[in-house]
Amino acid sequence: NAGVTQTPKFQVLKTGQSMTLQCAQDMNHNSMYWYRQDPGMGLRLIYYSASEGTTDKGEVPNGYNVSRLNKREFSLRLESAAPSQTSVYFCASFAGEQFFGPGTRLTVL
Amino acid sequence: KQEVTQIPAALSVPEGENLVLNCSFTDSAIYNLQWFRQDPGKGLTSLLLIQSSQREQTSGRLNASLDKSSGRSTLYIAASQPGDSATYLCILSSARQLTFGSGTQLTVLP
């Protein structure tokens, strides 16, 4: 099992550009999450999905959209990137225990 | 609303010392508690998972305890090593919610 995988590992965007962060898990988990981690702020929940086809806003959803098209994949989209979205993004899945992906380091110039 | 506090925020100890990291929470209605470590610029690695019905879990030099009545979990690290230097996070799982502590940054000096 690969666990939780994320692509890309690193990305640099210009303000206003769009991109999609991909996340997949092979553990057949229903619940999946997107977090961002900023220095001194800890992990903050952006969106989560309790099951295929459902998504809910977390603590900091503004500027993001998500898509849970199937049980394996949960993508995070930035439609118009802003410098405030420079962060490390972690995807996670949960089934009694939390599993994290390796993270995507995003810089918005 | 569940609140999780980790004290201290930072800790520096000489190599070989035994140490305790603390995680306090306000709502005892939890499913489980996980301890993670995060190395600088890296992801989160799960160390120990304690179910709500358990009192402690052990893995090598690590021992985690859970006392729901007092709203506390501790992570005990025996004979600390420089390789233990990292940020340690506790994460609580309850009904449809995961709550994170802000972490303890541990430095073990050679």
C-alpha cells in the first residue's frame, strides 16, 4: 500500500494562476481532508469529505474548491492563487486513525 | 468545542535525558488520540495511537498515556537522542472532528 500520495511535491505560481493539487489514498477510507500548515499557525482544515460525492468546508475554505469524484481521490483547486495561499498543503485520510500525505509546498509570487 | 493545548511549546534537553511531552484537552468524549512527529520541511509520521478505551501504548522508547477523566495525554521519551529532535503533535479524534494541538518543538542536544 502506498498510503496517501500527493502531487506535486513543490509548485511555484504567479498571482492569479490556477492549479489543482492531487491526493489519492489506497486504503479504502471514506474520510479525506485537506489542511494547510503555516509557520506558527499549526494545521488548519480547509475542506473535508466524509464520503464519495460529499464535501464540507473547514476552518479556512475561502479561495479553494475541492472535488471528491471517487473514493480514492480528493483534489484541491486554487482558482486564482494569491500570495496568502503560500503554504504547505497536506492531504489526509481517516478510518479510526489519521494518515497524512507527504505534503505539497506551494509558493505564490 | 474541543480545545487542545500542548505544553511546553519548545523544549531543549541534553542527550540521554528522559522527557515528557504534554497534551491537554477539554472534551473527554474522544474516539482516540494520536501522537505524530514532524521533522523540519517534512510530513507527519504517526508514532502512537491510543484508543478511547486504552490507558497507554508503547513503541520502543516511546510511551503514550491517556487519562480522559483529567483531559490529559503524555508522551514519554526514554533516553533521548539527537534524532528525536522534531515537532511533536497530538491529534484528537471525536465525532466528525479532528482537533490538533499546536505542537512541542523538541531539541535534543548531543
